[in-house]
Amino acid sequence: MRCGRFGSPVSAVNLRCDTDTVAGGLAGIYYGIEAIPEKWLSAIAKREEIEELCGKLHLYLSSFGNI
């Protein structure tokens, strides 16, 4: 996964099953949302709601001192 750019895990889709989901999730964790191309982000349905929920989840988990 140490490919130096976010786009490389996209090739995992050719492996089938859930490899693309796992590779994408790991890349997101490793590189951060800043590394995801805006073209991909702008295509997410209900993006604002998802980002709000993620923010709330982060605050909740932070209250346990794990983040």
C-alpha cells in the first residue's frame, strides 16, 4: 500500500470480492481525505451528511481518548 499516491489502490478492483473496499479504506486511513481526488469526492451522494456523521463519530470516539 506504500504506493505514494492515492490512485494506486484503485487497481484492487480487478481482484474482485471486497478487495477494492478494503484497499480504498486503508488508503483513506493512511493518506487522509486530503489525498482523495476532488473529482471522486464530488461524486459522493449526500456528501455533506456523510461528512457531518463522520465528524460526530470522531467526536464520540475522541471522548474515549482513542483518537
